[in-house]
Amino acid sequence: EPEVTQTPSHQVTQMGQEVILRCVPISNHLYFYWYRQILGQKVEFLVSFYNNEISEKSEIFDDQFSVERPDGSNFTLKIRSTKLEDSAMYFCASSEGTFYEQYFGPGTRLTVT
Amino acid sequence: AQTVTQSQPEMSVQEAETVTLSCTYDTSENNYYLFWYKQPPSRQMILVIRQEAYKQQNATENRFSVNFQKAAKSFSLKISDSQLGDTAMYFCAPNTDKLIFGTGTRLQVFP
């Protein structure tokens, strides 16, 4: 069964460093998303991506964040200068259509020290 | 702004019994789907069930069913014949063009 994959599973970085989180969505899906979940809190929407551009972004997704689909399979989230409060689990998701079910990857746990 | 309320932070149920998790939401959209996701300790987000808002018939998926009341903006999840593997956080999430998650209900199934 097709699945969304994410690498790395755990990333530790120092404050101020850049990180890139990688995702491989399900191959026939057209819509891609990033969500984050701070430990013990709810899952929050960051950004949606369709047709090689951002469809929508939340207030969390400020200038420090960017997304890219560098080739036909990968979908990346970059945080330019990490802060302590960026520590969270980051989930990538993909779907066939706007309202359809989104399938989540296993997440990348980002720890900023 | 769209909001989702899950008023039961924690629930517990004995194995083989039935439990219902509640969810209410607020949206001005007319076209949307609704989902329940399960998050076990591994933190993987697993789709449990979906409901199209334009359908009056409640969705069912094996032991999982929903009670969808569109006018009341209510979307509860019923788990029948609970199993130990159902122990997890459960999130309700309407999808207009993105998923908006509630705060979750932690369900513990005990033997």
C-alpha cells in the first residue's frame, strides 16, 4: 500500500541553524501539506501546496519557513533560522483532492537546542 | 475562523464495550469533509473514518461509525467492540481546504 515517507525521523539542531525536512508524498497525489504538533498539543496546519505553489499558509508559516518540490517526488520544508519554539513533530501529508482524506507520514521530530 | 471542540480530554472503556467520542465544529463553508484520525503512542496519524458533509447517511467503517448532525455541526465517533489496540489519541478534523484539528480525546481501553 502506498505511503507517505519522511526523513529524518529525528533531527537535533542548534538555535539559529537551518534545517530541511524531507517528505515523499504518495505518487499520484496532487496536494501536499505540512502540519506540526508541539508535544502535548493539537496538530496545527502550516501550509498547503498545489501545482508547484503555496495554496494557503497559516500565521505560523512566517518568512522563516519555505516549501519546495524540487523534483517529481520530494516535498521539503525548510526553516531558515530555527528557534527553541520550533521544537515539534512535523508531519507531511498528501491527498488526491482538496477535500479528500489526507495521508500522513510518520513525522520528523525536530529538537532545537 | 474555523474551530473544533472535543470536550472530552480523556475517556476510558473496557474491552468489548462501546464508547462515543464527541466533536463539534464551526465553519461557514458548505462543502467539506470530516475526518477522525487516531494517534497511537508512536505519534503516527492514522485515518479512522471520513464523512462527506453533503451526505445524510452516517459513515461506517467496520467497528467505527459516526453520528453526523450537519445543522448542529456535530460529528461524534462511536467505537464498538473496543479493542486494546484502540488505545490512542483521537482527533476530529473537518477539511474545507485544510484539516483543522481539535485538541483530541485520549482513549484508554482496559482489559
